[in-house]
Amino acid sequence: MPGLLRGIARTAIVAGTAKGVANRVTRRQEGRWARQDAERAAETAPPAPSQADVLSQLRELGQLRDQGVLTEAEFQAQKARLLG
């Protein structure tokens, strides 16, 4: 019986160690992937529009609203998108 208990204990220790190592490897890989995703997102992000571009787009939206092409709610939504 003592040999059986020693074998079970040894198996539990080995399994616990293996699980701990696997968890550390998984966390490291997830961290690397998150950094790579963030770098890719930064590389592919469109450049921010200049202030002159935003002003001209706001003027165009105002004209479309005045002409009745856009409702006030649509105008406000587009304005928030441009300024946000």
C-alpha cells in the first residue's frame, strides 16, 4: 500500500507541475499575441483627419441638413462621429 500511495503522490506532483508550466506558457503567448495585435492595429489605423478636413465636412453636413437631405438627428449623429 505505501508504494501505491507514493506512486499516486508522485503522479499528482508531476501533473500539478505540468499544469503550472502549461498555464505560464499560455499566459506568455496570450501576452505576445495581444502586443502583436496592438501593434498591427496601430500600423493599420487610418491617419487622423486634419482640422480643415473636419471643418469642411461639417460645412457639407450643414448644407445637406439645410437642403433637407439629412434630418437633424442624422446631422447630429454624423457631427458626433466627426468630432468624436
